[in-house]
Amino acid sequence: MAKKFDKDELKKLTEELLVNRRNGFFQMEDETVKKADEFCEDYKAFLNLSKTEREVVVYALKAAEKAGFVPFDPEKKYKAGDKVYYNNRGKALILAVIGRNGCKNGVRIAAAHIDSPRLDLKPHPLYEKDDMAFFKSHYYGGIKKYQWTAIPLAMHGLVVRKDGVSVEIRIGEEEGEPQFCVTDLLPHLSSEQMEKKLSKAIEAENLNIVFGSRPVRADEGENLVKLNVMRLIHEKYGMTEEDFVSADIEFVPAFKAVDVGFDRSMIGAYGHDDRVCAYPALLAALHTETPENTILTVLADKEEIGSDGNTGLNSQFMRYFISDMAQAEGLESRHVLSKSKCLSTDVTAAFDPNYADVYEPNNSCYINNGVGMAKYTGSRGKNGSSEATAELVSEIRNIFDKNNVLWQIGEMGRVDAGGGGTVALYIANLNVDVLDVGVPVLSMHSPFEVVSKLDVYMTYKGIKAFYEAK
Ligand code: MN
Ligand code: MN
């Protein structure tokens, strides 16, 4: 007869053999929860200052310089513990801390992206229609367009004027500053709109941003509202309408990052994807003193539109940087890359009970269950994904376990429900070992994304443990 287990034996056997998927909160000491809450206060402050890729770079550079990082000089020889950075056009950044082994045994990379979905301006954005002035926008990244109407927007960006002077714009964030918006149709007159498919209800060419309604006082003339607002813009920024052609202007949600829930366990904010990994990756680099192997935090642009372009990770900027480091140590960059390991730190979908049918519950990431790993991403049978090897997943989970990093592993959603990708494959294409890890997010790509504080902190601890691993 088969052995019969009593209550205690059954408990022991279960603990030994089965995965424990209880709410991660129960696996954490109060002290850790407190640390996570404190970490997230700083994270919220970072979010409020850093709503565009350029603003993240400014924040990160300031923090890095304070921590002793200096501009990387390819001609120079560095020693263990030296801290350097490479600023790529103010839109992407690499921070490196030189390890005891230099890059002889490869480097350890955490790569996050710092661009988020938003509304950009077209090159000729200004127009007036029926006595109202609007900006024409061109959306950036994967948005559900209906989510971007009837919410307060702030204007961020940089204009390089005809005279060559660069002017920074940031309006709609401080108390008392004006904000902007895309209007939506009132329900009373929406009977036709409500019959449309969600993807068609708001057209991209209707995402026009209201920015004024009072004309210049004159007896005659056209476009008097537009002219009046342009006059105010000129007063403030010294720019003309034509200067909009040489500008990077982004409209982003004007809300501040806030706690969500009576228990304050979550954070609601714009742009968690992927600043919720970029911030932990930044702090992990700032807090790593002399690692075994050289470590790199890479904050990249353009992930939301496919990572193409010279500030995205499908370009060569990270490879060139590693190449220069390798050369300074008398090594071939291809040998360094082939021995390197990378955490592609990007968000994943958190299981949402309100939309449970697009998830597969056994293989989803849940909020409060720690940093989420994804062995692969992609869609339609793992297409467009790099898959981490069993060996790499084993190594990372052991590092996490040894350092009390609460982690989970899952897929983005049900097979064939859709899918997505990260920068993982571009780095893996350099023959680097890459694993996706990151924070599970609710309402991803919406103007108000939600994450759990515990997961943010565990992502920081995870990256730091990876950097410090022998
Ligand atoms: Mn992302
Ligand atoms: Mn995204």
C-alpha cells in the first residue's frame, strides 16, 4: 500500500516539491516592506521630474555625477571601481562601474528604456479652426487612442530655434501653470461614435490638442487666435511658428505620481513603462562599488517604436561603448560580448482579474509577487523574441534566491492573445546571454499605469544582486 501522509508530512512534502505562489507580501518581513515604501517615495519624485527620455537623462546624469561618475574617455585606462558614463545625444545613457576583472569575463548589463507612449507634435503643428487653436499631434508608441482624450496634458520638450539657441519647454506641471487637452464628444451626441469599434472611435487625426481660444484684438485678419497664442509662445520662448520644425515636443499626462489604495501598496503614474525598471537600474549602478565584472546600466530610447534609430538599442551605440572598453584593456569586443550577460529590464503585464480571459493564470505575473522574469516574449509562437537559456535562468534565479529577491516568472498573456517585445533580442543578437526581468504593470501604456511598491523594490534588489554576483 502507498504511504499515507499525515498533516505535517504533507505540509513538508508540499513545501519541498511545489512552487509557493502565495501573495509575496507573506514572504516578506515588515522591515522589507518599509524599505520598499521608502524606496518608492524617491521613485515617485523621480517620475514627477522625468516624464520624457531627455528628462530621465538629465536626472540620471545629475545623480551619477554626484556619485562620482565622469564622462567616458576611450583613450583612457580605467581601474577597478572607476565610474564612467556615455551620454548619447541627451536621449540615452550608459553608466559603467569598472570591475575587478574589467571586462575580461564579459560585462553585466541591465538595459531599460526611458521613452514612453505619448503624443508628439507634427512638424507644422499649429492651426486654427472655428476660433479655436490646436496642435496637430502624431502619437508615439502603442496607445489606445480613446484613453488620451479628456485628460490634462503637459507640454515637454526642446526647441532649437533658427538662431541656434536651444530652449527647453516644460509647462503644465507646476501648480498654477496652464495645461492642455484633447477634447472628446459628449455622450448626448455620441450615438454614432458609440457604435464604432474601440480602435476607430477616436481617429489619430482627431488627437488635436487645444491650446487657445482668444484672438488678437483687430478689425480684420485671419487666424487671429493662432496668432495671439503664437505671440504668447514667442514672448515666453523667443520662438516663431517655423521653429516647431526643429523641435522634439511631447505631450504627456499632467498628473503626478500618487499612491493607489487605502493601504498605499501601489503607485499610479504616467510612464512606469519603463521608468519603473530604469530607476532601479540607475540606482543599482549608483550603489555598486567595485563589482567583480564591469557593470553597465543602459537607459535607451525608442523602445516603444521598435528600438530603431541611433538612440535605440537596435543601433550600435552600446556595442561601440563596450568595444572601446574592451580595446582599452587589450581585448576584442566580440570576445567580451560573447561572455556578457544582460538583464533586459522591462515591464511585463500584471494579471488583471477584470480581464482574466486574456491571461493564463498559471503563467502570469501578479502584483506583489516580486520582480517578474520572462524566459521569452514575442507573439504567434515566440516570434520576435530571444529566449533565455535554461542555464541563464538557473543562474539568475539562484542569484535572486541567495539575495532574498522575491521573483516570479510568467508570460505576457494567454498564447495568441497578442504579445510584445523588449530590447532583449537586440542585445542577444550581439551573442550576449539575455533574460527579461521587470515590474508587472496594470493598465500598461495607459496614461495612468499602476505598479506594486514591493515589486519596484524587488527589481532594484534583483539588479543590484546581479551586478554584485561573483
Ligand atoms: Mn517597455
Ligand atoms: Mn511599452
